[in-house]
Amino acid sequence: MSPMNSFPLEESIAKSDIPNPIIKGDFLDFRKKFNNSPFMFSHNLAGHPLFELPRLAKLANTLIADKESHVMCKIGNFPIDQKWSVRPNKVEQVAVVIENIETSNSWLLLQDTQLDPEYKALMEQIITEAENHTGIPLRKEITWLEAFIFIASPHTATPYHMDSEQNFIFQIRGEKEDNLFDRRDRSVLTESEIERFYIGDRECLNYQEENQCKATVYHLTQGTGIYHPVNDPHWVRNGNTYTVSLTVLFYMRQFDLRARVYQVNHYLRKLGLNPTPPGKSVLIDNIKIHTVGLFSKQKPENKNDVLRSGIERIRSLVAWLGAPLKLGKKIFKKIEKS
């Protein structure tokens, strides 16, 4: 699991008054749908002082002081099909933006909030409750764990994208529409797009208006939440007021291994082959997983290391050795036919 170094906050504020339980309601969906399909749930975090604007501004400034990349601050109302890199980051304006979030036409993401002990305690309790509700010992399977907070002005959008993490999203304030697509529908999400995503191309998805009818739209209000499975494409639109939401997101071992198959398939496709998708052949999957695993960092320092250290090392080694593409193509042709 990820290293959990915390900021040296005073003991008097190291623990917050966390509701117990946080998650409430019928937990049948946790057992039936976790790892597979989206589902909604209810929670007790609406109105909690950790999510009031002054506290969030303080958190943002502390995160930026540690590392500027902990915070994303985007100003302007951008379309849902726009790429992340087009939006300039305005972290120097974070305090003012949060203070005026109702009118600043902005979208903020506070990453790694678990570095603050109060938010870490919140995250840890959510995982404990999720373990109880799913019946799965998640901490034994989680390879990276984080907590993000989204703060956004009225009517702003989170562009179309997908995540490599599983997400529990808690709507704390305001309303938004969460448009989720099925990752298994190849008319929406192709094998090639998934492969490119796991190589590191976070902008590989392109929103297609004609596919909007295939989305399931979830209406989130304060006190409700939603579970996102790995790789389900989605985009989000805020309602008439500013919104605050907490996302607890994590990698799990089984999906890390599947990512390795997609990574190898990306390069096989570049060689002109038609690679076998994950889940079609245990033997072929295991060869690809083991090959990448030989080069993967045993003690990853960040989330990119968890998913991509192996394939990045292989790529560097091949470039350094100047290995001929014909040899690689011949080897993997045999693998695909085995």
C-alpha cells in the first residue's frame, strides 16, 4: 500500500469528529456490484467541518507548500470533450478561487489529502467500512490508496475520461450529474484506447456525442455517493450551486496485473499484431504479466511506479539495446499462437 507520510500537524487537531458510521443504508450492492458495476449509496459527511471552504483553503495551501502538483486549479468553463492539458493550472490563485467558488467559474482538485492526519483518519475509516460492506479484505489487496477532494463552481464540468483506480465518491455539498459508460462496451471504449491509457496516455479517450445515449446518468446530491469501477469512462456536470466531493480511490492487485497485459498488447499492436485481450487466455495473460513483472519496482515510490515501472523499464532497455523490431515481432507471434 502507498506510503502515508503526514504533515506534522498539532496533536489537538490530528483527529476530527468523524461520523460513525460514515456509510449508511442498504449494503447489498457493495457485495453484489463491487469490482464490477457502479452503484449509489448514502453517507453522513454532508455538512462536516472538514469540507467547509475555509478549512479546504487551508488544506490547499498546505498541500501546495509541500508540492505544487498536489493541487489542480482550472479557471473557465470548458467543454466535456476538452483535454486536460489544454487547461492551464492556476495554483497561485487557489485561496481566492476557493473563497469565491460560487462565482469564480473554477474547478479544483486537491490530491493526496491523506497527508493531513484528519483527512487520513477519514479515508481509513471509509476503507474499514468498505471492507465490512463488501466482505473483502481490501487492505490486503490495495496497492495504492489516496483521498482527493473536488471543489467546483456551478455548471462547471469534469471532462470525459477514465480512471485506473476504483473510486468511492461522496457528494458533500451541491448537486451534479455523473455520466457513466460501460467499459465493456467496445463501441464506447476500444482495446486500443485502454492499451494507450495504461502506457501513460491519459488523453487517449475522445468523447463521441452519438454515444451519449449509452451513458447511465446518476444524480448526486449532498449525502449521496457512488462507486466507480476501474476504467468506466465518465464525465460530470455540476448543478446550480458550487459542489464539494470527497473521492477515496485505490489500486488493487488484480487490476494492476491486468494493466500489464494491456501494456504488452499496446506494443504488440504497434508491431502490426492483433493481440489477445485480457481474460481470453490465462496462459498468454500470465506470460505478459510475468514479463512486465520481472522489471517492475518491488517497492514503488508513487502510483505511476505501481502501474508503469515495469513497462517503462522494458521500453528503456529496448531503446538502449536497439533491439530489432523483427525479433520482437517473431517472439510475440509465437506467444500469441501458443
